Amino acid sequence: MTDKPKQKQHPLIVTIQQAKRLIRIVIGFTVLIIGIAMIALPGPAVVVIPIGLGILATEFVWAKHLLKRFKDGANNLKNSILNNSKKV
């Protein structure tokens, strides 16, 4: 087997990739913090928090796990509401 050596990327490309990553992280945390603030303030925190987690999930595994837990909880809530409405 012949392994191809990794080609070195141009330093400018690496810098641009790092800048894009940093921008995603800053935007994700900003949206998440705004969503958390909306828990106490008027606003759609239930919509904004998953958006922030979704942005952060592109970079962090912990955010991906939290987003999955949020989705699972929302699905459980939806299923329990639908099951209770069918009984009535």
C-alpha cells in the first residue's frame, strides 16, 4: 500500500479556515447566550437556543449532544401531548 503524503496547505488557507471557525464559534455562543437570556426576558428562547446549539454543534461534540437531548425532549413532549389529546 502506498500512502500519499499529506499536501501542506498554504498558510493563508489555514488562516481563513481558522477565522471561519472562530466566527462560527462566536456567533454560536452569542445566539446561545441570547437564547438563555430569553428564558427570563420576552422572546422565543425555545427556538433560539437550539439554533445556537446547532451552530455550535458544527464545532463541538458537547453541543451536538445537548442538541440531541433537546430534540429528544421536544419529541417526547410532542408525543405526550398528542397521546393525551387522543384520549380526550
